[in-house]
Amino acid sequence: MSEMTTQILQESLGKTVLVRLKGGKSLRAKLKGFDQHLNLVLDETEDTTDPENTKKLGILIVRGDNVVIISPPPR
């Protein structure tokens, strides 16, 4: 993981991020932690795959190799 990626994720800690996973799932959650493998600890997680029917999932740990994209909050 590059220094720029690490810096952006550090700045996103405690803020809401959007995460797209393999298989097409989309999550909105507060980023609580991450590591060099892009494993994520997410809190207040919602499954937003179907915008008409969001599901609250709570605290999740997402394995980094399932992450396709992370969208940080606006600056």
C-alpha cells in the first residue's frame, strides 16, 4: 500500500466511507481501523447494495482481498 493511500485512510478514520466489495456489495460505514493488507474495521455499517432496502449490519471486519474500492469522505 502506498504512502498516499495510507495517508488518505488515516485521514478517513472515524469518518463515513463507501466500500465496494467483490460480488457487487456496497457498504457505508465509519472507518475504525485498517492494516497494510487493507483489512478494514467498520462500525455503524449499512449494506447499501439495494438503495431501496438498506440493512444495518453494525460492526464488521472486512478482509482486504474482498475490497474493490474505498471512497473517502469529501475533504
